[in-house]
Amino acid sequence: MTGKPVPTSIDSTLDLLAKAGYIADRSLATVLFLALRMGRPLFLEGEAGVGKTEIAKVLSATLGRRLIRLQCYEGLDVAAAVYEWNYAAQMISIRLGEAEGTSDRERLEHDVFSERYLIKRPLLQALEPHPEGPPVLLIDEIDRTDEAFEAFLLEVLADFQVTIPELGTVKAAHAPIVVVTSNRTREVHDALKRRCLYHWVGYPNAERELVILRAKLPGIAKKLSEQVVAFVQGLRKEDLFKSPGVAETLDWAGALTELDVVALDPATVSDTLGVLLKYQDDIARMDGTKVKKLLDEVKSELRAAE
Amino acid sequence: MTESQGRLAENILYFARALRAAGIPVGPGSVLDALAAVQTAGVGTREDFYWTLHAVFVKRHEHSVLFDQAFRIFFRKRAYIEKLIASMMPQAPGQQPQAPKPGAQRVQEALFAGLKELEQKKSEVEIDARLTVSDREVLQKKDFAQMSAAEIAAAKQAIARLRLPLDEIRTRRLAPNRRGHLIDIRRTLRASMKAGGAVIDLKYLGPKSKAPPIVALLDISGSMSQYTRLFLHFLHAVTDARKRVHTFLFGTRLTNVTRALREKDPDEALAACSAHVADWSGGTRIATSLHVFNRQWARRVLGQGAVVLLITDGLERDGEDTLAFEIDRLHRSARRLIWLNPLLRFEGFEAKAKGVKAMLPHVDELRPIHNLESMIELVRALSAMSAKGYDPKTMMRKVA
């Protein structure tokens, strides 16, 4: 095994994540630690852009495991998620068999439906043995697929096995580390959640968001980073259709640094608001006067803190 | 050490019971999981212990608040737990609150006004179940608001018997289909294998269709009170027939009663509904309710091509500026928005009320719903995509 073993305490889990630049709060570290130790899938739910997918990526990087990603979409079926037969190769094999004069039907069928002709998709790949230890299986945005696929996942997540009619059952010797994410565009069935450890990933508080921002953008000016975080935190309290996530904060801070902004002013904020807010209604709601008011509040707050 | 572990197991068991009483579904499996989790993580700080139990017991974001309260009270002093259950779960079975709230009384009245009367007339109802053809015709056309208790009972039975044709949309999933357009190579190969590979018998795949979700928003304000009970029966029948139906009630605030309506028995389902709602037969704040729906629920229930049934008379008390905005938002996030208005039964109904004027431009269809006939027509319309005869634009032209 070249991969690192899983952490042995909640504190070491926190350290592990921090090393890769992921600043987690203790609740997330606890549930992650438990999922790793108990071999249970981790179900992460939360608004878009709060760093759900990132956790799986960080885990795979820090533990030195392979990351296998299954992006869900409407109409996802077994052929795209688990396995498919390589029909072209099968056809050629049948034709070759005919040309050679192989008349043994049983043998022909046995040869054609063997592992050589199997194309492995993410779920099957995750169940195979890997030299660096069990991989990290990321099932992303499960709410985009339908109930039928969820029901299929139950078998995979409970026993870590899949059945291929022509070959038999494939069972993982070591359970992969499974991370399931959902944006809650629909409710995922309780039966699936019951098999997982659940965690709601919320927006970070100002203090933690500042640490995240500085970890991701080390070159950012101190004053600007404080203003950016305070402004976004204020924006989240507004009555918006979609509040900006951490990803938007990072994007915005990145955009402002590109523009060589050292301190926020109403005009710059209004010009770059499209990085933070993605709905026209929300942008219309945050007009010039509102932006100015919020910015003034932010600045006076920061001055008071100094 | 073993003794203390025994005590811990016991405590977790009691805590799980408390959570169950507080409304978090906690199975015996979760208790075992919790024990395993606590043993894995160890009881270090209070915070770690909290999040360890949270990881196992909480499966929904909404339950976090309940868990938090339960945890705080339970692990401070055990004696508080009875109080906790009583305070958090007024509708817990066998735990009746001392004095029913005025709202609950109203609910009771609104929901079961005709019930006692109905029981007395049971023999009459039985006769009603075998109505003659002409009687049935009368019943079909009679306005719900003018029905007697017996007629309402008969109408309820008719609603329960409604056949709900499957309104289907094409999904992106494929299924074996003789007239499909894609070749199913896997089945084709297997089939030709039987013939030794000599004959290739093509098998096809076609798109699979599926009933889209229905989201019903039902106005339960005073002006709608004569209709709400039967509409709830109707929605119960629809929920029973289809898997994906979400029902919300609104008067002055929005309540999700989807789970309550999943009860098999219609009377139990309605009783469960009434237990959830505090604003029965009060005022209407359509804009505020729609705003809450748009913010908290639209993205969670309107996916996968949902049809929205908005059942209201459109008599709004809030300012109509926000109403137009909110209904526009709703319209843009739903595949089809059908407005069912019982007031439309009047021949001379015109879109004069401000609320109605604000809402009309933003709905796909405007239909009456005041008798069994209109209900049956709605069911039929759900399976067709056209809004023939019910296009709101004709109504708007009438006004102009």
C-alpha cells in the first residue's frame, strides 16, 4: 500500500484537511472521521458552492488514494455508471470464431462475455482492488438523477457489491471511501440516507471564511480580504434567491485582485456583482444605494473591530 | 470502565427515545450505529460527543434544530426530558396539550363541521352510494358550496373513485421498446448468440416516460373555506395514485402537508393536515406565501418537469406589486402552472380584483374548480398539454 492510512482521531482529521488547504469546522471533521473509521458512506448536503465536492478531492489527495468520480445526471443508467460490454470487440470475436469454424456455441458465448470485453464504469472501478488502498468514490449531485438509480445505489452502498448477470457478483475486498453530495433540488429517499452518515454543509462564519480565503489566495491584501468576507457575510443576510457560496467569495476576491483593487468602493462592487450573484432578480435587488449602505455598515464594523 | 460504558449505552438508548418522541425518525439500527460511533470517536469534549451523535441520528437538515434542543436538555438534566417532549411535540400521540389552541379549534371546525351530521346520516349515505343516473348528473354539476352533508359524502366517494390517467413526460432513460429508435446492442447480441451468431435479430430501445411530479398550493383562507375540505380530499386521492405529489397549504403562511396526506385513510390524512395548520380560515397573503415557497421549496420540489396546481380565488390582501413578481418567479421555475379558481363558476366572472389581474399574465391555464365535473375535467387536462379553452389570455382580453 502506497496510500496513507486513515486518521486515528478527530484532531488528526482536521490537520489532514488543513494540510491540503481545506479549512473544516470540527463538526465536519467529526463526521468525516467517523465515516472513515466505520467504513460508512458520507452524505453531504448543502447549497451550491460550499465545498462539498472539494472534500472528496482533498481526501483523495491527502490519503494518496485514487479519486473515482460519478457525476449524476437525469437518465444516468447502469451502462454509464457500472459497466457496459464492448460490443464492437464482441462482434469481431464472433466473426473470427465463425471464420475459424468454431461451432461450439457454449464456448463462444463464454468467451464473448468474459472480463476481456467488459468496459468498467466508475462504480465497478471503485469496487476493484487498488494498489494504493481503497479509492475515494465521489457520487456527485445525486439529486440530479432519479429514484430508480437511487434504489440501485442502495445495493452498492450497503454491501459494496454489484451483480453482472453474465459474470456473477463483484464484491469489493475493501470498502471504498464513499462521498455522496446533494444540492437538495429534490429530497433524496430516507432509505439511502439511512445507510450513510449525514452532514449539512452550511456557509462558514466570518472568521473561518477569512482563513479559507487567505489559505486559497495567499497574496491577497489583509484589508481587502477582511472587507470581502464581511461584505459577503452581510449579503447572505439579505433576502436573496441564491446567496453567494464560498466558491463565489473566492472567485470575487480573485477578480478583485486581478483588477488591482486594494479596498472596496461602491462602484467596483456594483461592477463586479455578477461574480457573486447569479440571478437577475438578486442583482436588481442589490442596486447602487443598497450596495453603498451595506458597504458602509461593513466598513464601520471593521473600524470598530480594530 | 465496563459499568460506565453500560451506563453510556443506556443513556444513548434513552436519548434515541427522546429524539423519536421529538419527531426525528430514529430506528434501532441507528442506536447501534451511535454506540459504535461513540466507541470509535471516544467521548472527548462535549462538542465532539455532540457531533458524533449528530452524525448518526440526523438524516435531514430540518432535524438539526430538534436534535440540538434535545441534546442540550437531555444531557444537562434527565428529568427535563418529559417537559422537552411535551414542549416540542404538541401533536405527539397520547400527549394532548392541556388547552387546545384557538387555531386548533378553528381547524377542527373547518375540517369536521359536517362530520357529526354525516355520521347521523350514515344510512342516507349508503343510499347515496347507489345514486341513479340522473342523481349522479345533478351531483356532477352541483357547486361544492351548495352541497348538503350527504351530498358532500357522495362527492367524496366520487373523488376517491376518480381514475387518474397518467400524465407522462419523456425521460432521458431508455427501456426496451419494439418501436424504439435506438438499437439495443446488448439484447441484440444475446439474442443472436442463441442462433450461433448467424442471424442478427435487431432489438430496439426507446425513451421511457414517467409521470411528472405535481405540486399543489392550496389556499385555505376564509373565502375558500367551503371548498378546501373537498379539495383536500381530491389532493389526497391524487397523492394516493401518484408517487410524486407535494401539497402545501397557505392562508397567512405556508405549511407543507405532503407527509400528512400520504396516510392511506382520507379522514386520518385530513386530521393529520389539520394538526399541522395554524391559519385555517383566516386571511390570505398570497404574495408572502408564494415568496416563502419560492425561496424554501421551489428548488427542492419543482425539478424534473413539475406541474403546479395553484388553487386560490386570487383575493389578495398584500400589495399586488410583489404578487406579480412572485407568481412570475413561480411560473418561470415550473414546467406548467395551472390556476384553479372556484370563482370562475360565475358566468360574469371578470378579472377585476387587483390580485387576479396581477396573477393572470403569469399562469399557463386558468380553470374553474367548483364541482365534480370540473374536477374530472382537470384530471383529464393533466394528461394533455394544451390549454384549450382555458388560456388566461382570453380572460385578459375580455377585461381589456
